[in-house]
Amino acid sequence: MSIPKNNTCEIVLADCGIGYKNSYEGTEFEVETDRDAIINAMEGKSSKSAKAKMKERGKGIPSIANLFVNGYGGKLIIISGESIMYYKSNERKELKLKSKWQGSLVGISFNLKSVNLYKYVDV
């Protein structure tokens, strides 16, 4: 089966949880801003406790970004608290919301094509 080159897939996941910044409270990577919390997550700095890190890796967001932005040539948007971070190729844009988003939102947009996902996902 071949996939037409112009097929775009868009996926958005959102929750009304504590958000990225609050998930870092009390950890070694605690931050002051929502922006810095999103950057922590993108850099693979886990918000999990040391005990939880032994069981769980915490590489979801960096792997998702690498696969869909670099592998598929797509776009990624993350919203948490007062910050919006947009990633495309080697580009990052940052915006500040006028009102706070309760929780987190991760959106990806990419063209469907065959990609060796193991090249982009931290396994």
C-alpha cells in the first residue's frame, strides 16, 4: 500500500491536570516558569522521583518530538500553563498566553510517509 505524499495527519492530546511546571515541583529540575518546564521536558529532564526513574524512563516528549519533527518533517506544539512552544525542523517559537491553560496540550502535524521510527525514538 502506498501513501499519497500530500496526506497530513494531525493529532492533539489535552488534559486538565497539573501541567508541566507543577509536575517539576520538588524535583531536581524544579523551575519558575511554564516555558522552562516545557524545555525541561523537551530535554528529557524527567519530572519523576528518583525511585520512579529506576522503573520508568520519562523520554516520551523528546522521542515524540524527534520522531514527528525530524523523522516525519512535521510540527509540534506544546501548551502548558502560560506558555506555548512550537517546534518545526530546527526552529522553536515561544509565545505567552494571556490566560493560563489548565493542564497540558500536545499537538503534532505531519505528512504520512514510511519512516524507520527506531532511528528517532530513544529505546
